[in-house]
Amino acid sequence: MKGSKHKSESANPSANHRVVQSVVEMRRQLARKIADRAVAEGDMLTEIPGLRLYRRSLTTACTSAAYEPSLVVFVQGQKRINVGKTTYVCDGSNFLLTSVDLPVVSQVIAATEKEPMLGLLLKLEMPLVREILSQQEFHMREESADARGMAVGVTFLELLDACSRLVDLLDVPQDIPFLASLIQREIIYRLLRSPQGKHLRAIATLGEQSHRTAKAVEWLRVNYAKPLRVEELAAMARMGVSTLHHQFRSLTAMSPLQYQKQLRLHVARERMLNNGLDAASAAFEVGYESASQFNREYSRFFGQPPMRDIKSRWLAGTATAGD
């Protein structure tokens, strides 16, 4: 038995090397497939519901955005995402899992014409996640307490393979209605089985504190322009105020008030960029009662006053809803 064990262990380095090589090759294949299809700069909607491909050939300034529950698989380039005071850096070996709606500030920090940042985004439908959880045995007892709304993992062979097959369906659109949903289910299953899956499982599982906190996050996302009453938000989540604060910060890296403020600023910036609103109009539309307070908080968060920021982004040609 000892000899057998030693022989098995000595074979592991070679097996591990083959796995690593397979992951590297699969990542290269997926990068080529995305590059062949996403030929224009920016995001590309596809015929597959919830799937977007993207290419960035230049680094970017910091851009505010609201991330939905989604999977982003990076295959080339580098991006920095700030959520509250937490920073995530993703490169071509990472995937980004977002399980709740989050206001973020992101920046492409490594991309060139020769080696653009490439990736895909797949929107995650939480009812589907819950359906898959109900059909499989996932143990959660020791995992749900530390659930976060965003997590970064290292891409692995099974996930890359499923994503590659999903992209391949774009070449056979007649197969999309039947096969796309099957592959998306497989992708969710792979995520749930990964080390980062605990964050998604906790949000999707009814009755868990993380799920109840996510309901409070969802209410704030929809009602960001309304006055925030933390006591009512806590009652909605069926927990005490102090517990809500702790759970909310654990999930989003922000307090409820900070979450509301960042979401308001993001929406106001988007409306000024894309709808041509002036600062005062945007401020009142997103719930501010004081234009001067909006200007102060906007300058503190984005680094310059509203209209100067908007003009600089127009000049830079980056007037988009998000990145």
C-alpha cells in the first residue's frame, strides 16, 4: 500500500502539469473565439439571451457602473473593480462572480491593440440558480456566514469548456433555443461547485441571512431615489438594525447609506452623460434634496465637479452607460 501511495503521489506533478496546460490551451481557444466575433470596440450583444462579448483595445479612466448578478470570464487583459473600499483585480486567468446588484467603479488597466482585453459576460438568473440548487445536494452550513456579493476565482477547465461551447453556438443559431439553456445550466452548476460558489449559494437559498439581505439590496436598487429608513429596511429583511448593517456590509462592502449614495451618483452620472441633463436636474431625479450636497459628494467620489467630469468624458469619447 505504501508503495502504491508513493507511486500515485509521484505521478501527480505530471498530471497537474497536463491539467494546467489544458486550461491554458482552452483559455487561448476561447480568446480566439471571442476576438473573432467581438471585432468592434466595446460590448457586443449576442443572439444568446444574457450573453455579451467584449473587447477593449485601450486602457480606460475609472467608470461607474451597476453590476447585475453575472459571471464575467476574462481571457486576456486586466481590469480593476472597486466595490466600496474593496478592490478586485482580474486578469486573463480569472472569472468574476457577482451575486447581487452592486454599484462599482471599474477601470481597464491592461489592454493594447495587439493584445486587447477580451472576455464574456453571462447574466445569472437567480430563479434558475435556485432551481439547480433544489435538484442537487449542496452543503452550506459552514459557508453562508461569509457570503459576499462579489468574488474572484481562477478559471478552470470545465468552466472554460462550457463557455467555449456556448460561444460556439453563435455559429449555429438554429441550435441556440435548445442548447443555450442547457449549457447555461451547466455553467451555473460548475460555478456552484467551485470555491466561489458558496457566495452564490447563500444568496439563492431562501431563508438564509444572505438571501434576506439580498432582498434589502434589491429594494434599495429599485427605490434608490426614496428616503432611506434603515429601520424599515431591517424589518423588510426580518432582522435587527445592527444585524442588517453587519450583513449588508459583508455582502456589498458598504453600509446601506453608502450603497444608496453610490447608486444615486452612478445613475446621475449616466443620465448626464446619455440624456444631457444638467447637474441640478440629475441630482433631484435621483433623490437629492440639495444640489450643493450632490456636487460635493460627486466631486469627492469621481474626483471633479459634475459638469467638468461629464465634459472631460465627452471629450475623451467615453460617454457610455458603464463599463
